[in-house]
Amino acid sequence: MKFLLTLIFTFLIIVSCTDQKPETSTKYVAIEGIDSTRNPGDNFFQYVNGIWYDSATIPETQAGVGAYRFMNYPQRLRLQNLLDSVSQLNNAKGRIEQKVGDFYASGMDTATINKKGYQPIQPILSKIEAINNVPALMSYVASQAKQQNNSIIGFYVGPDDRNSKLNIAHAYQTGIGLPNRDYYFEDNSSTVGIQKAYKKYLTKLFELSGKDVEQAEKNAETIYEIEKQIAESHRTRVELRDVKANYNKFSVEDLNEMHPNIGWSQLLKEMGAETDSVDVGQPDYYEKLNELLTSIPLEDWKLYLKATTMRNYADNLSKDFVDAEFAYTKVISGQSVQKTRGEKMASSVDNMLGEALGQLYVKKYFPESAKERMLELLENAQKAYANRIDQLEWMTDSTKVKAKEKLFSITKKIGYPDEWRDYSNVEIVSNDYFANILSASKAEYDYNLAKLGQPVDKKEWYTTPSTVTAYYNPSANEIVFPAGILQPPYFDYAADDALNYGGIGMVIGHELTHSFDDQGAQFDKDGNVNNWWTKSDYDEFNARTQAVVDLYNTFTVLDTLHINGAMTVGENTADLSGLAVAYDAFKMTKQGQDTTKIDGFTPDQRFFMSLAKIWRVKMKEEYLRLWIKTNSHSPPMWRVNGPLMNIPAFYKAFDIQPEDKMFLPEEERVAVW
């Protein structure tokens, strides 16, 4: 799961969703909005998207608009319409319609929620107040982890990197409220503004729980300083990409000796986790935590735990808590107005009861016939990838054999799971939203905990069917395409091949490449961290990925803010190689071998224009700054222009010349796969 967090990427739709299923005959979809006044060789993203970009208005409730992750905005509206209908029916108790309908209805009942104020979390705050020593503190942490009210212990159950068939216990760094460690130490004006907004948010939470302003401000400073000390032990986003350095399996007996204040045996027992070992992803964090548990006064720790609880549940409480959270969100994202309650609740249901909602979604919106066309694209992409491996001059034959073994061992999941998740242990009522949150959270924890020590279920999905996303999972060597992304502009099974291969074909190539990026290349065909390379081949591979790092480091996004090539290398490699693979797969089709123009454009030109269109995005500057610091993907413009600068077929399709801004001399172009 920890690598899924860095490999999964979210896509969003460019055009509004419709409830109509695609036609069965091939159609040619016009690519509108081309800015013919721009030179495609200077900025291809702007050439395809400039007219749209200049006229697009970002909704007040969003931080951006268009494709990519902002596609989930219209998708949430679609889910909201579905939930509005389901919640008004007289559904039999225990059916998935009753659970998702009543969950949604309880969250829409803001009158009841507002009347309760912060009363739902008062019992938790009382438990914190009763803590009288460090063991009691850790006991509280364990009990709340079972409700997913997490604070200083990051815990989950997932595959063992060294034995992908077995689920083990994992612990990871956590404990801070800002997006990552760097936000505590940078002193530029943007970051300082975010620090102040965060402290103001903490202050407001304590005011809402009954403290006067002076005491609330003092509490906020105390908590911020604790988090800053914790942040010192955190690894950076770049350091978290090191697969081997972030796998550290210790016996519980050794952990007890190393961290007596944490008390791992008792902690795990109270969390219900029976195990004799734990993979501690970032040991420095737990060493620091062990020290801080006694160096920081207990009363300060209690303030910290209260703040964490209020932060974790703020969006599930009364309007004043929701408003306080948004005041901070507004500063960090640039979003000017809160999302509607219906949109928020659509997300909440999807997060808490995702496969129950997913069953209703695919029944209404997902045509089964799309699977067949999608499988065809996947298989062509695999063939194209194999051909590219065969043609690699820098790789020896023995490594090529193993690379292709891994390539053709990849499991392909399309649309939705073969077996749906059972939510029978989740109790949902129509008039108590917070109780529903607790019930679903406990069920999620129990679901994950039940895997401990058990064989890995290869049928499991790590996203919901309605989510607009796709991912590669290295421990299972699988690629997953939920129903949510299998719609225009990424995929239209009735559209011509140029659009589909430039759209979902690029996504397929991207996900396949994650099995061979800087992280994925360290996993074998069975999902284990295991070296399958010769030394010379791996050295050459690393040199080529370093060239990707160096190229993307040169891209300036805002003023002096550059893309972090080392942090984004996996995604940039996947974009670069994925596009090349998608183009090769497209050339296997009848249209790919043709030159007949549509709307004045050749099939090759339509392919590359489709690529640019799927990253059609406009976002707030604040959100773009947040993106650069926290996202493992390059911003959308550079997901278009960056790869294209290195693709010979693009140069030919649009007659790119040395004087064009996107032109790179052949010897400077980067190719990995």
C-alpha cells in the first residue's frame, strides 16, 4: 500500500458527464478549441488547450477545472444525483441501497448535525483528559486507531515487500498536520502564510471546544512546536521513493527494546494486531517519537491529541467546525467557496462505502461492452512494450527475457472487482451521521486488520469503481482501470483509435511503465523486491532515469519554482515511456497505418492532440504551489510538453524545427524504455 500511495494517479474529465452509453459504431470525435495562432512546436499544451484555457472559469467550490484530478468534480455530481434518488426510496434494512442511502441522508441532515456542535467528540476528549501517564497515552492511541482516529502511530496491513504472498504489519511516519515536513522549515512568504493559517485553524478549534482566545492561541503554538519536532524526523518526499530504505522489518521484541516508551507489544495487543514483527518504514520517526514521549510534558501531549481529534473529525461536525477547516483549506488550495454539502457527501459515501456505491454506479453507468475494447488496447500496449524491450540497445538479452516475463505476468483489472466487498458489519442509520462515520471507520480498520498474517487476496481492489483513476500495484504486479476513468475524453469504445490510444492508451502505457520505473523496476514478476537485472543493465537504467530527473529539473512552473525531478521521476518516466508505447500500439491499428485526414488533421496528429486534451487543466496558483511541493506527478502542462519533446514521431507529425521552443537536439532527447 505505501507504494500505491505514490503510484496511484487520479484523472479528471474535460467534458461534462452524460448518462448515455456509447454508440456501437465507430465515430470520429472532433477535437475542438485548437488555437491555430500558436505554434505547436513552442507549447503544444497551449496549442491544443489555449482557447479553452483562456476562457475557462474555475468554479468557486474548486481549486481547478478541466481534466485530470478535477474530473472527479462532475463525477461527484453524478454520484450525488444517484444518491439523491436512492436515499428517497424505502430500502429494506441491510441492503446496500439502504446503507448508502441512509449514510448520505444522515450527512445531508445538517440541522441535526449543527445542533450537536462538538458533542459527538466530547467522549473522546474526556478520554484524553483522563490520561495520567505515557502508557495510558499509548493505550488511548491504540483504542482510537481502531476507529481510524489516528495520531502518532501510522499502521496498516499489506503485502510483505520480500514475500508478496503474505500480509504483514507496517508502520510509517505520521503525526504532523501540514502537508509534509518541508512546510515547517521553509520561510518563503507563501509557506509562512500557510503556517499562520494552520495555527489560526488550531486556535479556532480550541475556541470552539470552549477555550478563550488567549488560551487557544497558546495551545496552538504548543501543538505546532510538537509537530515541528516530529517533522524533523520525517523523511522527505524524495527519500520516501527509496524502496529498500523504506523497508525495515524488526521483531516486536527488538522494537520493545528500542522504543520502551512506545511499548510495541502492548500497543499492538490493544490494537488487536497479533504479530511478532513489524515493517517500520521510517525508523527515525519512531526513535524520535520514543524520545518525545517523555521529553514533552504530558499535558502538552494531551493538547496535541485533542487537536488531532478535532482536526480528524472537523468536517463531520457542526458548521462552525467545517468553516474553520475551510478557512485553512482556502489558504493552502486557493479554493474560494466551500463545496456543496451534496458534493461533500458523495465523496464521503464513496470513501466509506465505496464498493457498495460502486455496485449501483456500474449498474447504471458502465457498459460491459467497454471491457472488450479496453482489453484489446491493453493487449496491444503489452505487445508494443515487448517490441520496445526487444529493440533496446542498452539492455542485454538475459535481462530482456526477464523484463518481458514480468510484462506478460501483469494482471489486468478493468471496471470493477470480481467479488464485491461485504458491508454487513457496518450499521448505518438515517439520523446519526457521526455514528455512521464511526461504524464505517471501525469496519474499515477491522477489514484491514483481518488480513494480518493471511495470504494476499489478489482479487482485492485499492480504489472504488466510481473513482476516476488508474494505478499499478507493484506487490501484485497488476494494473487497474476502474469504471470511473473509462469514459470520454480518456476512453470511448465507439471513437476512433487515434483518440483512444492518445487518451486511455497513454494511461495504459503509463501504468505499464510503473512496473519498470525507478521503484517498480526493483520488484520482480511475482511482486517481490528482488534484483532481476545484470549490474551493467541496472547501471544504464539508472543513468537514463537520472537523465529524466535532470530534464524535468529544468522546467520552471511559477517564478523560481521548478519541478522537483527526483520527486517526480517515477511519474515522468511513466509519462515519457508510456506515450512512446501508446504510439507504437496505435501504429498497430488500421487507422494508425493510414494517413487519411479528419478535420484537417492526420491520424498521428489526432493521437498527439488527444494526449494534450486529456491533461486540459486550469488551476489556482495556490493549488499549483501545493502540487509542486506534494505531488509525485508533474503539473499537466509538463505532462504534455515534457514527454513530447523526446518523441521523434511528434517532431515528424508537426514538423518541429530547431528554432521551436520545444525542440531538443537528438543527442539531448531522453529515452528509457
